[in-house]
Amino acid sequence: MTVVVVSTGGTIASTEDDGGDATPDLGGADLVAAVPGLDDVALRVEEFSTIPSPHFTVEGMLDLATLVRDLDADPAVEGVVVTQGTDVLEETAYFLDLCYEGETPVAVTGAMRNPSLASPDGPANLLAAVRTALDPDARGRGVLVAFAGRVLPAREATKVHSQMVDTFRCPEFGPVGVAEEGSVTWRRRAEHPDPTFDPDPDRLTNDVAAVYVTADAPASHLSAHADAAAVCLAATGAGHVPETIVDALEDLRTAEIPVIVTTRCPEGRLARETYGFRGSERTLQRLGCRFSDLNLQKTRIRAIVARAAGRLDDAFDEA
């Protein structure tokens, strides 16, 4: 049985160039060769890309999801590990999770320190990801993120620090397990309320806006997206927006542009019946907004995937 390592680039695959800048130029075979402790594992490497993760497109994410599904269909593959840069790792992992319902464990990992730096974390993260993908209890848990010794569900994992090596956390509920001494200790099983989608490549678009609401935000922050395929909005608190943008929300409704609202808070969900002022959750309900229980970046990913599958109504609760 084999673990397939799918290499996509990022810091984990970066080395310093002549100017001292890190660029992703290492292939999957180079990554695997740098990891002690994998001698007893049958590994196969798939070279998907060598790009910085901010350059990843939704089309690339869909191609990656197709590859993961194909690997799941291969009876010789026992686990899949995807390596990527950390900037959009949580979005890629969640995209994969939304498109995957296989039993083969899939673990996504990366690094905060490239191999040219002191104490690079890539080898340890890759080893933990391989051990996670090989663990029988990882089966059926959806896509996982293995990072800095923690095992996190893709739906909940988020990058919380710009530079620290233990950057990935589940702010509200914590990890599902920890990788230690060559094995994984599991502590909970994450709820997975999202349906699985099969996006149509011809319907896939990145034209889904993500708007972060701040104090006294002007209407132009929303009206700028009057032609978008959908708008995702991170509201303040339990689902509140300044009165200044309510009319712009009305205009989006008139134009039949879907609006999906979440909270900008790192934990918690939107209220349904606590406040009634203009711009409260009651206003969002009246305007037909859909509600999300994910952070803004993941809300946008789910909107992109669900819209491409023609199932936007299935993806989010009606407020």
C-alpha cells in the first residue's frame, strides 16, 4: 500500500535564490528525501505545481480535487498528503473537503520556515501528515490539516499568526488529534454538516466578492460588487452592519445577487432573533441573505464551489 505525496509548491518547497529570497523550486521527491523516518513507508510523489500559494486559483483547486478523487479510487493508495504554502492552505483544504467524500485519508500540510532557514518545520510537518494519512482512524474524517503536531479538520482549521510555526488552529473547538511519537492520538470527531459538491468547471468563477464590514463602512464597499456572481459579507458581532450599507444591500437584492453573511468574529455564529434595529440580523433576514457559520474566506470558497455545482441554496441556511 502506498501514500501519495502531492506537491504544489509553497514555503515547504522553497529555497533561497542568489538574492536571499525564498522561491518554491523543490519537487515532491526533494521534500520526501529531506524527511527522516519515512524509510518504512511506500511513497509515491505527484508533482502538481511549484508555485507560491497566493498564486493558486480556484481552477487549480478544482484540478487538485479531481486528482485527489482519482487517487481515492486507486485501491493501491492508502493515504494522500498534499503539500502547499500556508497563505491559502485553509482555503485549498476546505475546497478539497467540499468536493471529497472518499474514505482514503487526505492530510494537507506545509511549512512556515523554508529549508534554507534554521529549524525548518517542513520535514516534521510532512512526517506527521504521512503518519496521519496512514492511521486507520483517519478514514472517513474528511480532509485534514496536519501542522505543528496538531491534526485539524479542514472545515475548522485557520491560519491565526502570520509567522509562527504553530499558526494553524481551530479557534472554537480545538484539534481532533495530535501527532506524537510516530502516531496520532485522536480526541474528538468533528461534525461535518456540509454537503459534498461536484462543481461544473464551466460554471466555476472567482468572481465571488468577500467584503469585511468595519465601523461606518460606506455603501461603495458593497456597490462596487454590483456585477459579482455573489457577495460574501463578514458582518460585525452576531450579524450587524452599519445603516450606511443597508440600501446597498437592498440594491444587491433587487439585482438578484446572492448575499451570504457570516460574522467577522473568530468564534460564534450569527444571531437570528436578538436584535431588531436597522442593520441587525432582522434586516439581513428581511433582505433574503443567507447565513454562514464559517469565516469569510471559507464562506467564499463554499459559495464558489456550491454555485459551480448549481446548489447554492443547499450550501447555506436561509436566514
